[in-house]
Amino acid sequence: MRLPRGATEAALDDVIMSALTSRWQKVAMIIGVAMADCEKLKLPIAPEMIGARLRFLSHADRIEGVGDLRRWGHSEVRLKDEPISALRRG
């Protein structure tokens, strides 16, 4: 899936990551929040693009996902837990 002109993967990732928390949330919820943020930023992003990017981020081990992320109402995502050693450095 190609992003529309004027939209970048980094910008989309920023929107998605700001919608995520450390608790599990339905993919559909994250897509809804991200869509609202994209509209505010005037990023012409379709919900399917956000869903595809969530799957990519999960497969790339940048976020955690459970279930079939293609089934938005039946799968969940969250930010990855930081290792304890990373928390101690802070």
C-alpha cells in the first residue's frame, strides 16, 4: 500500500505511536484515534493504511500485537514493554 503524496511513514508512525499506550487496546480503537489525529494534521490517510502500518510495526517488533491484526475488532495492540535495564538508566 502506498502512502499519499505529502504523507511519510515517519509521520504515520508518530500518529500511531501517540495513540498507543502500555495497555492492550483494540486495533479498531487505535485506528479511530489515529484517523482523528490524521484529520487534525491534514494527513490524507485511509483507515486501511493505518491497519497495514500497525501490522508492519508488529511484525517489525516495534509494538506488540495479539490476534489477527487484519481483524480490527478481534485483535489488540500496545506499546512494547521496556526492558527493566532500560528503565533503570532513566
